[in-house]
Amino acid sequence: MTSWFRVAVGILGVTVSVTTLSGCISSPTYGTNKTAAEHLMDDVGSVLDITPQNKNDKIAYQPNPKLVVPARKDQLIAPQQSLADAKSNPKWVESPEETRQRLREEADQQGNGYRSPLLGQTAANQTKSLAEQRQAYRDARKIDQGIYSDKRRFLSDPPLDYRKVDQAELTDLGTPEKVKERERKKEAAAAKQTNHKWWDVFD
């Protein structure tokens, strides 16, 4: 039943392919060196293939090669220790969780006389006057917006020479608008005289 179905589909595909081939003889290949009709013929040919397929075919796996073991294992280089381990690298930055745990342990050890280092920052901010707080806020806003030219604070900042502007360029305001308007009127009048025709005198 399957074979008859494939034969019927093949006949139908051949009919369609012949009809398509008659109208697409010079169809583009799109870089595949085959036209659309040739691709259709290949697909129909694969459908007409009624040879039984052996489902018991297995992939022939090749065995893996053996490991290369050195003659003397004592000459091997020891593996590098992990740099992300805080215990082996004391310069590693503390995480917020580790900082919180360390401060809690210090508070438990010192008892009632413990003073958190975080309170010093808050107290320093509270001792500033209103004018100093406003100035600190303005400085922080300038740093946040990148409006500063005294020094480079971040790696993304351009060199200071790129931020210097010539004073002559700052004082140069360009041509005044009155002068530009006068020049435009002169150019318009000159263009009108150039386009003047001899028969315009009879208008």
C-alpha cells in the first residue's frame, strides 16, 4: 500500500515538475547551481525511492585513544590555586554579605562598647552645613553627568587635552543675523536681474 502511494505521489510530482520546468527554464539558482525545478526533481526522486531501509544499521563508533601518561609524574607542574578564594587571596574584595557577617562578629566580641565604622560616615555627613551639603550634591551631580574638566576620574573619560577649547572660538559669535539678511536680499536681487528676459518689458 505504501509503495502504491509513493508511486502515485511520484506521478503527481513529475507532472507538477514538468509544468514548472516548462515555465521556469531560466529560473535563478541563488548560488546553488540548481534551479528551482531541479530541486523539485531531486525531492520527487527521493520520494520515489522505494528501496527498503535497514533500520538495524548502527553507527560504527571508533574507540577513544588512550591517555598519554608521562614517564615521571613528580615533574608535573602543580595546578594554580583559585584567585577567587578569599582565604587564599587576602586582597580579594569582600562581598556585602561577608562585610555584614564580619561586622556582626566584631559587635558580638566587643559588646556594648562597639562602635560601627558605618556610623562614622553618617555622622560626618550630618556635621556638614546646609551650604556644604548643597555643594557636595552639585559636585556629585557633575561627576554623574561628566561635567568636569579638572582631572580624569574614570577610564571612560577622554584625555584632558580633548576638553580644552580655544578662547578665540568661544568669543567668536559668527556673522550677525542682520548681515546675513542683507546678503540674502542682495543675492535675491542679483538673481532677479539675471533671470530678466527681453519680453518682460511688454508685461
